Amino acid sequence: MHIASNFVAVESLVARPALRRLPDKDFKTLELSHDPKFVLTGLEIGLSSNCNFHCDYCCAYELNDRSLMTSRRAIEILESVDTLQRVKLSGGEVLIYFDECVRLIEYCTERGLQTQVNSNGSLLNAEKIARLETAGLGCLHVSYNFTRAAEFGAYYKQPEAMFHRIEENIRIAAASRLEVVTETVMFRSTQYRLPEIHHRVHALGVRKHEIQNGIPIEKNDWAEVLSGSEVEQAIENLVANRHPGVALYFSCIDIDPAGNFYPRVMELLTTQQIHFPSCIEGRNQLHIHSNGDVLICELGHAKVIGNVNSGTELKKLLDDKPPALVDFLERRNNDACSCVIRTLAQPAAAH
Ligand SMILES: C[S@@+](CC[C@H](N)C(=O)[O-])C[C@H]1O[C@@H](n2cnc3c(N)ncnc32)[C@H](O)[C@@H]1O
Ligand code: SF4
Ligand code: SF4
């Protein structure tokens, strides 16, 4: 396996005074805030894109490219950015490299950074959940798209026992101090099932449910993306049948400020339980792949705007704004490779 790392001694870098309390762990704080634009407060690190699943919808960059960024190298990169508030570990299934994840979370905790791990939930158990908790992990974000073992097994081509293991892991984690968020992708297979999924995650103990709009991927045979009106109908159906004890986060929803759905979104925000997070990619957040590539957003057709192993300085990137970032921000690309979703700019009074 190729290890994308320059080994240097970083122990000295992590020697910091102990914190009095763990970092704040509120999910989506950055996306729901009014932070100054073009300050790098969030970093998503794809420690490895290797995965034990083969989801049809997967948009992970360079999936299964067999490379791993060690926690040492990741810490080195994090040390170069003093504006950070949150670090997300994603992949692939990063929990394949459990010890590397724990080391990185411990570093972040010590530095006072919020942490999130994105996982399919399949590789955890009670002991590992306890270790993540001890390391100071803020949010464990677990994919959850099917409520029946047979359907899960058929879709993911996994044994049905895997479904029960994931549910059990969600249950154990939800009973811990971790903030557990389940994420459901909104696509053809879940379009009419969102309320059922939503109530099931509540029964598992989850109190925050992210509904992620399905993003078109490079594969041209994935015909499961919903149209704008189907997305709005699915949101209305879920909102009408939602559990009052579970907060909802609708991510990557295209909201035209001059369109009919906008006033409805404003009305839903007044519940304080229904959120439409802003997209902060290329403004406050970047994604780093295990080979050092810096991406604006990993979903869909990722745009590479640098490589930290080839001299790209993360701190400068948002100020310098390479051409691909300018195109992305101005929504100028019509090559089907750049995201054109208009997410909500958070209104001052809403959150
Ligand atoms: C790339 S996965 C990595 C984490 C972990 N392996 C998992 O599946 O949860 C990160 C998140 O992206 C979501 N995702 C993957 N492909 C997507 C797509 N085409 N549209 C929207 N979300 C997608 C997954 O559901 C998951 O929540
Ligand atoms: S969505 Fe997650 S679990 Fe599925 S193949 Fe991609 S990285 Fe793996
Ligand atoms: S760039 Fe597009 S797909 Fe990526 S987070 Fe923002 S709205 Fe979502």
C-alpha cells in the first residue's frame, strides 16, 4: 500500500496544555453560522478512500485508490492552519484505520477543534465507540438509508447481519456521550421512505437526522437523482410526518431566493428544529485527499485546486482563489462538473 506521508517528528507539535473542557460538538455549527467568508475554519480529511462497501451512489474521490494519509502527516497539515475550528474525517471508510483516526481525534481534542467522523457504521463495536468517546470525538455521522435488513442487504450486496450490526452500533453510540447523527441520502430508493427512516433512527436513540440531497456522480448509469420538485415534495412529506424530538438538517438543497419554496423554507426555520445548512465549500472548508490533493467539495465531480504535497499552502488558497475556485464560486461552469446548487444564506434571526 502506498503511504502518502512525509514522516517527521510531530510529537513536539502536539504538546499543548490540557484543555479544561472538550470542544463544542454542535453538528453543522459552521454551516449554520455567519462566519467571515474565505477563512479556513473547516477541513475534511479523506485519510483513505479505501472502503469495505460498494455503494451505487458513492461519490468518494478516487475510491479505493489504496493510499492512506497517516495521522502524523495529517497533523502536520493541521498545524499549518491556525484558523481551524472543525476537522471531519471521511473517506472511504476511515474507520478501517481505527488507530490512525483515534490519534488524529486526540490531537484535535487537545487543540480544541471540533471533530466528526463520517462512517458507514459497519466496523464499530462497543469498545471502539468507547475509545472514540475517550479520544474526545464530537460527532459520529453514520449513513442510514434502509430500515429493513433484506432491503439493506439487497441494495448494498451485504449480509443481512451487517444491517443489524450497524443498527446496534448506532444504538450504542447514541447512548454514549458522542453526538450521533444519521445521514440519509435523498434519492429514488429513499424518496418515499424518509418518514419511516426518520422514525426508525429516533427509535435507535438518534436526535439529529441529516437528509442529504443525492448529488449526480460521474457514473452515467446512476439514475436516482431527484428533480427539484421531487426534492421539495420529499421534504414536505418528511416535515409533515416528522418526529418532534429529532432535528432535521436538509443539506445541499437548491433554494432559489426568488422561488416559491424560499418563503416555505423561512417558515420551517422558525421551528428551530428544521435546518437548511449553507454550503461552505471553497469559502470556509476544503477537502484533502490522502494523496495530498485539495478539493473544493468531494461530492459529485470534485475540483482539484492544489496538492499539499506539492507546495500548496492551505492558508493562502482561499485568499489566492485559483481559477477553478473562482469558477465554482461564480457558478460559471456549465460542464456538468461544478456544483450549481444554491444553498440558503443563513438569515440573521433564524438560528
Ligand atoms: C463518501 S461517504 C464516506 C463515509 C462513509 N463511508 C459513509 O458512507 O457514510 C460520506 C457521505 O457522502 C454521502 N454520499 C456518497 N455519495 C453521495 C452522493 N452521490 N450524493 C450525496 N451524498 C453522497 C454518503 O451517504 C456519506 O454520508
Ligand atoms: S458511500 Fe461510503 S460506504 Fe459507500 S462506497 Fe462510498 S465510501 Fe464506502
Ligand atoms: S459544493 Fe454542492 S454538493 Fe458540495 S456541499 Fe456545496 S452544495 Fe453540496
